[in-house]
Amino acid sequence: MEKNSRQHAEQDKKYLTSKNSPELKKAMDKISAELLKRNKNLYRRLANKC
């Protein structure tokens, strides 16, 4: 019985990816853009210090 419930739980799992979730893709794109912006600003500041 315990094996059946564990198999059932495994079947119910759904993995979200940017391909199957437009909301996740939008959020990840926003985060990526922010990180790129921060890195660009960081590199600019570092270049000015050298």
C-alpha cells in the first residue's frame, strides 16, 4: 500500500519550466535583465577604479 501511494505522489509531480509556464518565463526574463544591468554597472565601476 505504501508503495502505491508513493508512486501516486511521483505521478502527481509537475515540473515548471520556462517552456510550460509563461509566468515563470516572464519572471525569469525580468530577473535576467536585472542581473545583466547590475553586472554592467559593476564592470563599469570596476573599470573606472583601474
